[in-house]
Amino acid sequence: MLMAFFINDLEREHSGYTTTVLGHQAAERGHRVCYITPHDFVLRPDDSLWAHARFMPKRKYKDSKDFFATLTSDKAKVKPVDMADIDVLMLRNDPSIDAEIPWAMEAGILFGREAAKRGVIVLNDPDSLGRAINKLYFQSFPDEARAETLITKNASDIKAFADDHGGNLILKPLQGSGGSGVFKLDSKSKSNLNQIIEAIGRDGYIIAQAYVPAAAKGDIRLFVMNGKPLQIDGKYAALRRVASADDIRSNIHAGGTAEAVEIGETELRVAELIRPKLVGDGMFLVGIDIVGDKILEVNVFSPGNLGSCSRLAGVDFSVPIIEAIERKVEIAEQYAHRFDNRHLAVL
């Protein structure tokens, strides 16, 4: 199997990132691995789709750090590849990172669609990712699973919503990720509401969410694969992310810390509520952020912390993910590519 990972760029990758963990596992299982960035696609005059891909040497790697060191060295060679020869293209970029270069934001989605037309299995499904490129996608999940939410650019709307919820809100931009531009409004910060609205509103629409008190204990990141919580022998690919004392954001790279967590009926119920849409949209691997009995985020582009989940649980969650991808390649071959990409993505 030839597996390609689409990323923003090499400079912003890391040896501990989920993409590296998955790439390393694929290589360990004997598959060829390459990386592609938004700069690399070529649609040729004969309508063939190619890419200038960075290929990993096909060998055993000591660990993900060794894999990443090789990826960023001159041992990984850039070679042209016909996308039709790639079995799986995994879209692992974060479009919000490229917000200042709009052409790059949707390059993976646009060329992912073209790759799927040429028989490549593209994960997650690029058509659905195109609809999920901002947080408005979140509103398509059942009301029961979501915190009460308002989306507006009008300050008076937000102030009225705040009054309805005792002044306790989470405010964040409609587009973005990683905890960027997230504010908590309460009685202590109410006097700063105008400045908060102005700061977020410069970049577009504002999401106002009713504050869920359980968030004080942090949120739970749970991986969902093929529509179901990812697990090995009852151990779930999950962790609790706890914000630092001086920051409301629980994102790990925003200063949050990771702790082991037990997944119970409440979290499984939330996951089941959103399963039909994830399956219907061909979302193979997703990270959902849960607080209490609500989801706060659904990360369908580049869910992170898989390595931390594995470390805390004492199992390697990258194994069932690559195994599931291998099975999709088998299904595509057995059925002569009769399934469309959206359905194959979650089989």
C-alpha cells in the first residue's frame, strides 16, 4: 500500500503529532509512505493528477522520533508521483493555519476530490470536509448533543444572549482552531465584553456558547473511527485535557495538560448521538471534545493527541487505525472500486 499524508508544511510538523504516529505505524507495517503539501499538486495537460511528494525510505524505524528525523532530513527524497498510484490519501492539514493564504486552505479538499475521482481513497471525505471548513458544521449535529449556541456579528445579540445565561459564555471565532481567540465571559470579565466582541469580530462571525459548568474540570478528547469510539480491549482512545490555572483553554499546545480518563455511558451516549452524521459524511477519523453531556468541538481535519491517548492507556491506537485503512484498500479492490469515496471512508 502506498499511503500519502497531506499536511500544511513540514516546518509545522512534530515528532509527537498524530500524523507522525500514523505515518510511522504505516511504515512499520511495511507500507510505503509519502508526504504532500499544498504546493505539490500538478494537474497535467493529459488530465492526470500528479504530486511532488516527499517519500520516506522503506525501512524499519526505531520510533516515531527516528521516523520524523528521517522525514525532515535529506534521506527523504522528493519525487513526482501519479496520484492514481496512491492507494490512500489522508488529509491531515489544518485549514485555519493557512487563513492568510486562502488558496492553500482548500488545496487538500480541491485536489482530494480530484484524487478520489482517480480511484484514491481519501480520508476524511473531501466533499464533506469542504462543508466542515468552519465551525458552522458543528450546528448540524443534534441539539441534544450541543451547548446552546449563538452565531452573530451583532454585539447586541451577544449581550442579550449573555443576559439570558447569567453572563456565563464562551466566545470564539467561527473559523479557527487550537483554542485561538477563545474567551470566557463571567461576572469578573463582563466589563470587557465590548473589547472581546471587537477583538473576535475583526476576523468574522462570533460563536457564543452557553458555558457548561463541567468545563471547569477540563474537556475529554475522544477519538471516533468509522463512526464508533476507538478502543482496544475496552480501553478508549481518550484523555482529559485540563487548562492551566491562568488559561481557560484546555488544548495541549495552549498550555493544557493531559490526564487519563474513564469513558462511561455519558460520553458513549454523546458519541452515539453524532455517529449517524459522521458516518453519513464519510468522516473516518474524528476527534470530539466532550464536556459533561455536550460536545464542544468536532475536529474532522487533524485531530491530535493520539500518541498521548496511547501512552496513557498503555496500548497503541495507531494499530487499529492503519488496520482499518488496510481493510478499506482490500474492499476497494474486492469490489472493483464500486463504492464511492464517502461510503468507502467509513466501511
